[in-house]
Amino acid sequence: MIILGVDPGLTRCGVGVVEAGASRRLSFIHVDVVRSDPHISQDLRLLAVYNGLAAKMERFCPDTVSIERVFAQENRNTVLGTAQAAGMAMLAAAQRGIPVALHTPTEAKMSITGNGRAPKIQVERMVAQLLGLSQIPQPADAADALAQAICHALRPAGALQGGEREQHLTLAQRQWADAAHHAKASRHTRGVDRGM
Amino acid sequence: MIILGVDPGLTRCGVGVVEAGASRRLSFIHVDVVRSDPHISQDLRLLAVYNGLAAKMERFCPDTVSIERVFAQENRNTVLGTAQAAGMAMLAAAQRGIPVALHTPTEAKMSITGNGRAPKIQVERMVAQLLGLSQIPQPADAADALAQAICHALRPAGALQGGEREQHLTLAQRQWADAAHHAKASRHTRGVDRGM
């Protein structure tokens, strides 16, 4: 199953493509950033983002497009452009009959590190580790797009969305999960540091 | 000059088409509302809005598409969908090479009634009067879309917007602007892009 993740943005729109194989084994396929020139008009910027995303969908034929969910509470200066960029991704997918999934940043962190509040660097290291990359993908938009794709690949069957899953853990489950995470995180940190 | 006005919305997206003739004489051409089913997924709703707006543009071949500007401060429950619907209108216009103008509701009220804070009913009556309609167009989204189109037709000379401004460049100015863009774009590409 090929998943194309999108970290929506008008100036930089991250695109990450992974393949989820048997037993949820993940393979890296592609990462890139679609850009639009901040000095041209909004309609032409949206056209550039749309064309860039549509070209990626044509090239990689994903089974699902997984897009970071945008919230109205976000930075007022950029939230509308971000929402519109997400809209371009949704339209390009819908026109090609590709199902769209929306995941929050918390969901992505949760499925990748087991902690919905994990620091960015921890998420990025896990993205690199899960995909067997020797370096963290740059820029941040590219890593976030891969995280979106991985999040969709790793989501539990019958997945709950948003913060729901975390709320459904018992205290014991949560403590166990936290402990497992810390152990894993420190192992990973050491591992990645050696590799770089 | 044919102007297609858009009052963006995900559930109801108003479309109004007027012709601005000599001496700014206005003629009514068309008014309608493009709808999407609130019970289907967001990507399919955006596709419905995009298809509806694109069909209107194909049918009426407007010289300009005038869209109500969306602000991040608006109703949090609907603002992202509204911004995305506006994005669909911008994309459909940009794909057809139609210049896009954005006007605020205050600008529209100002140019139609002379008062940027005019009550809605006063604006609607003036829309009907200016277009020689015997009744106020229904629903409100339709009247607002006509108001957008009229606002653009009646705007003061020299108030050029967005893509329009680019069209008014001389050939030399345009070539210079293109060269500047390319230089900037290639700098960005060399510096940061990581297509893998």
C-alpha cells in the first residue's frame, strides 16, 4: 500500500511517500517540498501548489493521501493559506479517486513515538529510523509529510481519530506506554547519534 | 466586461454573473448557488464546489472572477471550509487564465451603497436596483455573489488587484518580472530542494 503524506503549506508544502508492506514494514519512496513564490498572487500560488501535488500523485499513484489536519486556532497569518493548500491536496486526490485521510499532528506523533506530545526532534529521528534513512529529511516540512504518511500506515485497525486514542488508555496502559517510549526513545537517540 | 462574483462557502457557494458595459452600465446575466452535501467527506465536498464553479466559468467565460475575501477572524467552525471554497474558485480561475480579484464585504457595501457598514437588506435592494431585477435574489449567498461582481465593476479606476496587476504590466516589465522570478526560483531550488 502506497501512502502519500502531505504537510500542507502555501510557501512550502511537504510531500512524503512511503510503502507499507506486510506486517506494517515501511519503505521510503520519496520526499520533496512543493513551493510557491510568495510574490505572485494567491490564485497563482494555489495553482502552483495544486500542479505540484497533482504531479506527485500522477507519479506515485498512492492508495491513500494522508493530509495533516488544519485547525482554525493556528497562526492567523498563515492558517487560511495552509487550509487552502490542504484543499488543493484534497481536490487533486478526489479528482483521481484516491481516498483522503486527515490526521492531526498529535495523532502523527502518537503513532510514530507513542507520545502525542513528543518533541519534534524525537519524531524526526523516529521517521528516519522507521524508514531506514541515515539522516533526518530536510526541511521540516518534508519530515512532517513523511510522518503523516507513516501515521496513516501505522494507525490501529478501527483507528480512533484525534486525541481520542490517548484518552481511551487506562492509567496502567498509559504508564506502560510511557515507560516503553522512554526506553525506546533513549535507545533510538543513541542509535541515530551513532549513525550521523 | 463580464464579471463572475463568488460568495465562497462549502455548503452554499454563491455565484453571480454581471456584464459591465459602457459608462459602467450593469446588466444581470446569471445567479445561482453551488452546493455540496454536508454528509460526504471534505475532499468530495471540495470536488463538488470546484466542479460547480469550473462549469460556471466554462459557461460564462468571465473576464474577471471576483471573490469575497475571507478573514481568519471569522466563525471558527466554518472559516476553513469557506477559505477552501474560495481556494477552489481561485484555482478554477487560474487554470483558465482568468484574473482573480478579492474584495472585502466592506468594500462591496461601500461601492454599492456608499456606506461600508450598510445593513444587508440595503445592499440587497441596491443590487436588485442596479441590475434592474424586480426582486432581491435569493438565497443571501446569491445576492452576495452579485454584490461581489458589482463591487468589482464599480471599483475606482486604478484599483488593480492580484493577477490583474500582472496583466497590466508592459511586455518589458513582464519579462523583467519573469526573469527575476526564475532567478529566485532557481536559487531556492539549488539551496533547499531535496527530491529523492
